[in-house]
Amino acid sequence: MSGDGDDTLRGLGGDDILSTGKGFDSVDGGAEADRWVADKSEMTTAQAMVLDLTKTGLQGTYSVRSEVTKANGTGAVRDIDMLTLTTGSGNDVIVTQAASHSDQVTTGAGSDRVKVAGGTDTVALGAIPGPPTPVTASATSTAMSASAPGLWPKATTAISGATGRTPTSPSRMSSIST
């Protein structure tokens, strides 16, 4: 576990929970099933989280201003299997694994793209001033909930691919596709 500074965290051989704060961090889960818990809510519109957990090795990088040094830097994410992630106002692109993990993704303002698969996943989209924000659940998802506060009626959010599954708050979105 780290604070809001700029940290390097490496998992050991077992299932690890790597928790980081608001700095630019280097996170490496290593072997086994590892969860990254992160609050990156200070990311601005120019700083997007681009993260794909289906990749091996380097899964994503992000730029952020350090709370401690007040300098801009780049964080890196490697070998992570599960997320509990909060992002800022950039246009984020996040893809989770198709394993039975339960991911929690909360985005800030921005035109975000989130794809969840497997497990019981929760996606909460921030206020979105621009084009539609897709949330995609794969056919392997066992359950999913999604919310988009401040979205209705300004834009359309589609949840697609989760046959027979609908989000828990459909009245807060203008369109749901299953």
C-alpha cells in the first residue's frame, strides 16, 4: 500500500492487492491473480487512463501530476488481473479480463470507454459532456451494474454484449442494448 506520492509497487508470488494513491506509480502485479486499487481522480482532461488487462506484460500507462512534487510524470501498470479504479476527467479506455474477477471502475468526466468481462463487475460513469460513452460487457459476464450520473438526457450510453443482463440503474441512462 502506498500514499499519494510517486511509488513503485511489486507483487510477490501469491495473490496480491496493490493499492496506490494519486501520484504517478509503477505497479507490477507479478505472478498469480493481483488486484490494483487506485485513486487517479485528479487526472485532468489531458490525462487519460489507457489500460488493457487482457495484455501480458505492460498493460497501460498514464500521465498525472504528482501531489507531492507537483511535477507531471508517467505511471505504468503491468501484470494486473483485477481493478478497483477511479479515474479523472480524461477520455479513458479501460478493458478488464474475461476471468471470474469482480472489477469496480469509476470514471470522471470525459468520453470514456469501458469493457468489462467475467465476474460481477461495477462501472460508474462520471458526468459526460460529449459523445456517447460505451460500456461493454462480454457474454462471459455473470452480472453487471452500471450508472451514469448526470448523463440523462444529454447523451446516450449503451451497454452491449451482456445477453440477458441489464444494469441495475437503467432509468439513469437513455439507452441500453443487450
